[in-house]
Amino acid sequence: MPAPTRTRTPLSTADARRDTVITSAIQVFATSGYLGTPIAAVAEHARISPAYVFKLFPGKETLFVAALDRCFELIEESLARGAEESAGQTPSEILSAMGGAYAELIEDRALLLLQVHAQSAGEIPEIGDSLRRGLARVTRFALDRSGATDGEVQRFMAFGQLCHLIVTAGLESIPEDWARILTDGIRHPQTR
């Protein structure tokens, strides 16, 4: 018996606009951060009225959390794709492939910068909770999918954070020894 096919339900207008607003929120919050971004800026980017954005998201925290949740959803999808495309099936090979897929995902720096801004706004309870949920999601996925040890997954996550630091601080262009030590062997997107 063939597997049932899953048909995709068309999005309602509100759902489609919600997706549009979340996509815009990722871009705008990545540029100006949580504190520096008014809802009106996200609405303008989405070409929707601020009132409609507030109808979909009752506050800026809710909108930022929705953007951050989407960010971690995209990260997990990217890691899954990397694992599927891994040439080998040892834990280290799978983690390496996941790392490569993540580096490709964040070539568009918006997802990377959104995570950085979330860390800086982590004292806001809703944002801190969302950040921890996302990190838990990615950590558990890497652990379960790769079959790696806790220590290997810890290093995988640590290298991801180091990748963020390299990109946001522009370390790949610094020719000094200390910068080379931090960047050596780390895959990260090149600045555009």
C-alpha cells in the first residue's frame, strides 16, 4: 500500500501575511536589533499597515519571538538537509555535514544577526525563553540525528557560536596571529 500523500493546505490571507511579516521581521530585526526596531519598520518592510501587524502580533516581543522561532526552524531544516547529504554516516561526518549546511544557510547574515540580537535581548523573558527553546531544539536534533557524544555536540555548538563571532567581528580579514587562531579550520560565510 503506497504511503499517503500529504497535500499542502493553501494558506489563508492572514496566515500568508503572518509569514510575510515574520520574514520581514527577521530582516529588520537583524539590521537594527530588538530595541532599535519599531513595529512600524517591520510593517513598512512587509508593506502592511502597522495596525495589521499588531492584529497578527500583539506586541514587539511576540513578533521578535515568532521571528526567532522561525530562525531556529530554518536552522533545524538546514541541519537535517546537511545530515541527509552527508557523504559518510559516522557521527563526526554527520556533524561536519550539518556544520557545512549551517554555514551555507547563514551566508545571508540575517539569521545569524537575529541570533546575536536575541542573545543581547535575552533578559527579556519571552525572548530568553525562545532563545533557550531554539538552542535546545538544535542541540537535541544534532545529538539525536548524528549519534554523537554529548562532548562532540557541545563542540559542534561551540564552533557555531565561534562562527558567529568570526563573522560579526570580521575576524576573517584580520591577518594577525590571534585572529588566525580563532578562524583556522572554521567554516563560516564570507561577508558580502
